[in-house]
Amino acid sequence: MKKKVYGVTVECVRGDIAHQDNFSAVVNAANAQLRIGGGVAGAIHRAAGPELEEACRPQAPIKPGEAVITGGYNLPNEYVIHCLGPIFGVDKPEDELLENCYRNALKLADSHGIESIAFPAISTGAFGYPVEEAAEVALRTVLNVIQSLEKVETIRFVLHSDRDLRVHEEILARLECN
Ligand code: AR6
């Protein structure tokens, strides 16, 4: 589904974050060391190739809520924005830290002239954040930040399962921007 907010398209699709053709940037659900990992970080690093880890090294470690940018190497995307989400029940307050991920990623994208950016559901895998709660934070933050963006035109959420897609679609349909 798609929604247009202040001229920016926000959409939810089911798919693989490492296969987002025609998007300038994809977001990595990274680990603090910005190394290859499981889930999204594994898929992105495998598709990008070893140069991505090389590019990440000088920027590591990062803290929960932070975002840093590198090239995309063998990915179909010019850039990767790496965010460290909170570990649910450990890094607190987790809603603020998760909000910071989306806010910082979008600001970084905008300052690099990025027009299209695709996010995974940060923290909802290995980091254990319940998807309903995480989706609410993610979508609310995106809608709140949109008005301040000058370059970003399309924001996509790429969900790995039908259930996660449904959860995001329901929340996106319900949320108003303010
Ligand atoms: N494309 C889109 N979504 C995916 C993909 C994919 N290829 N693979 C998994 N997901 P996770 P986190 C979904 O664990 O919770 C890593 O090992 C997945 O189903 O990738 O932020 C890092 O090294 C889930 O809904 O990220 C870190 O140590 C969501 O993406 C740690 O895990 C996020 O799952 C980060 O944990």
C-alpha cells in the first residue's frame, strides 16, 4: 500500500532489503561493530560484497539510535545507511532509541540528496522488539519527520513476512500526520 504525505510517498511492500532496485539507499539493521551478521545485516553485506565491511570499519562502533552512511558497492543502491536499533528490554528507553534510528537515517539521507530510501523493520528480529510496537514507532516517526525533508520523495518499508506487512499496512492506514 502507498500513502502520500506532504508530497512524499510512504509505502509498505513484502520483500528482501537486498533487492531494492531503483532505490538510492537501503537501511541496514546493523550491529554496533557494523560487521556482517544475520538477518538484514547478513543479506546486505553478502549482496554488497566485502568492500562494505571495509568502508564500515572506520565508522564503528555506533550506539543505539545512531545512523552512518556508506556506499552500496555491489548492491543496486548507491548508499547504505546503517542504523543500530535498541535491543528490546536492554537498551532503554527503547521507543526513543528506535525513533532516533528512523529520524537520523532520514536526516542523513536528506543531507546526501537521497530521493528514495528503503527501511527494514529495525530491531524486530534478533533484537526482539515486538513488531506491532516497533511498527507504530517507525511509522509515526517517519510521518512526523516528512515535513522537514527537502530531497526525499519515497520512503519504503520492506517487510519480510506477510504478517509483518499486514501490521505495517494497518498502522500506516490509521496514522494521521501532524
Ligand atoms: N529483507 C528484509 N527484512 C529482513 C531480511 C531481509 N533480507 N532478513 C530479515 N529481515 P534483524 P535486528 C527482517 O534480525 O532485530 C543482526 O544479526 C526480520 O524478519 O535483521 O535489528 C545484526 O548483526 C526482522 O523482521 O535486525 C545485529 O546483531 C527485521 O528484518 C542484529 O541482528 C529485523 O531483523 C540486529 O537485529
